[in-house]
Amino acid sequence: MLAVNTPIHYRAGSVGRILDGIEYRLDKVEGIEEGGRLVVKGPNIMMGYLRADRPGIIDPPPDGWYDTGDIVKIDEKKFITILGRAKRFSKIAGEMVSLAAVENKLQQAFPEQIQAVVAIPDPRKGEQLVLFTTDKSLDRKRLADGLKAQGAMELMVPRIIIPVDTMPILGTGKFDYVTLNRMAREHEADAEAQ
């Protein structure tokens, strides 16, 4: 545990105040203006990872600093607000785009359908967004109009739309982004081959 909201110290939208005894820093993430990547150190931080290639040996975090993988902002009273996971950001034309934010806007624009967004390499812009959707009639214009109505920037509009019958889901009920990334790369390879 790194932070907690309590009845006395509470801020809506945050995960609470960072606990006493936890050192932290925010590492700058290129393209993200507000906040940074949360790295922590303290008495309740794990000792390290056990790796399959080195059984029985604990691989500690460098100098005890553990990279949470979370992009956060921390206010003057040490309340942490999570902006997203580092893995769920895409760099498009030099700008960082939150894939979770795109999915949230898609859910607002098209609440009757299921959508998931991943990013694949793009030789010109660094990365490009790929939308998987259960809406077989969704085209690029309707997609762009719907997202823009929700305040999305142009960079947040996926360039590729892949309709699916069902979305791959993990046992936890979350989207299987590993499978979706593989499907997106295969789709792009097939398109380039044609």
C-alpha cells in the first residue's frame, strides 16, 4: 500500500495521500506535461522479483526504488491521482495519448458497443491507434464525429477500425490487450501484403 483516503484526509478522484515513510519521485515522461512516472522506496516496498531463470534468488529493485508503472500527479498535500498506466500510453507525432482516455471517450460516444484500443508502430508518426469494436457499422467519419463530440483531440481518433464478434477477455474480466496487440499487428501485416 502506498496511499490511502481516510475519512479525515480525503480527496475525490485520488487514491489518497502517500503514506508516511514512503519516499517517492516522479520521473519525467516525454510528452506528458502534468505529473510523471511514480517510483517509490520504503519499508513496505517489495524486496524484489523471483525470476524463472534464477530460481531462489531475489532480484531487488535498483537502489531499492520500485517503478510502479503508473503515470500520476501528486498535489501539494501529497494526494495521488492516477492518470494511467505507462503501458497504456501511446506516443503519436510526439504527443502522449492515454489509451484509457480514448476508451473512456469511446464508451461515452458509443455506449451500446464494446470497444478496446491498442497502439501499433507507425513509420511516420511513431505509433497509431487501432480500434477493436463490436459495432460492425462504425466507419471513420462516425468514429471521428463521435469522439470529437466528447472533446477528443484528433490524435485520439484511431486510424484503423477492426470489427470483431466478441472481444478477447482475460479470466479477470479485463480486455486481453496482449491478444489485441497481436491481432492488430497481424491485421496491419495482412494489409501491407495486399
